[in-house]
Amino acid sequence: MSHDPYAIRPGERAVTLPDRVDAHLVFIGRIHTPFTMRAECPRQGRQDGPLCRIEIDAPWREGLKGLEGFAQAEVLYWMHQARRDLVLQSPKHNGETMGTFALRSPVRPNPISTSRVAIVAIGEGWVDVRGLDCLDGTPLIDLKPEHCAFSPPRN
Ligand SMILES: C[S@@+](CC[C@H](N)C(=O)[O-])C[C@H]1O[C@@H](n2cnc3c(N)ncnc32)[C@H](O)[C@@H]1O
């Protein structure tokens, strides 16, 4: 039986999206994960989860300089397969209808997600991490070091 991931569930409400967007967002790379379907992704990444690779596009690779001094990073990514028009949502795991801004669902007007990840290794234009929950090929928006008292720098 086929499942429509865009189907509206009981209690949900969609709004009309504006026909113009004005944030000049730049994708700076892609995230590679073992997850090829949404159903395979964890609801939240865990730092003992599978190894994932963050690939940085060529113009931005120098931007990794100094990141090796940190054990953790915050990753911002664009949930490119999420619908964007729900103001009320009924998540599959419990069906309870909630406002979009009371949820960490990928479905939001600007489908930006965040995860705190453990940095495992850094190379030329890539960072291997654990702690992501997104599909393979998810566009990367930003990467920043996590200043974390209980997690000292790696070197
Ligand atoms: C609940 S969100 C949490 C995201 C992030 N950790 C946060 O809290 O902002 C994670 C879910 O988004 C879905 N997902 C993952 N990658 C996606 C993508 N590229 N487009 C749309 N949905 C995605 C999967 O169902 C996954 O379980």
C-alpha cells in the first residue's frame, strides 16, 4: 500500500503560502547519512548514532579552519522534502494536534532543522559526525562550533 507523506491528518490545518520568498539562503554543502527514506530516520539524532558525512562545497571549505579544536558542533540543515504549509500538525507518533511552533517537526514555513553532533573526524572539505537524523542528500545551511563545558576540545 502506498503512503502519501504529504497527506493531511485529522486535526491538521494548512495555510496558503505567499508566492514570494525573500531570504537569500545559500546551501553550503550536503549531508550524507545512511537514511534513504524518512521512515528510516530517527526522530532526533543521537551522538551514538551512525556515522554521517557533512560535505562542504568547494568555495566554503576554508571555513572549516579551526573546527578541529571542537568536539561538538551545531548543524543547521534544510528539510528539502518537507511540506511548508501546516500551522497545526498531528504527528504520526501520537496523533495529538499541536501548533507547528510547539513541535520540532521538519514541517514548518522555513524547514530549518538543527542537531548537536559529535565531531569524529575532519578532512579537506568534509566533517564526519554522529548525531544526525536527516535524509541522505539533505542540503546544509550552516555549521558552528558548540561551546560545551562537559566536552573538551579534541586537541
Ligand atoms: C523530527 S525532525 C528533527 C530535526 C532536528 N533534529 C530538529 O530538532 O530540528 C527529524 C525527522 O525529519 C524527517 N526528515 C529527515 N530529513 C528530511 C528531509 N530532508 N526532508 C524532510 N523531512 C526529513 C525524518 O522523518 C526525521 O525523522
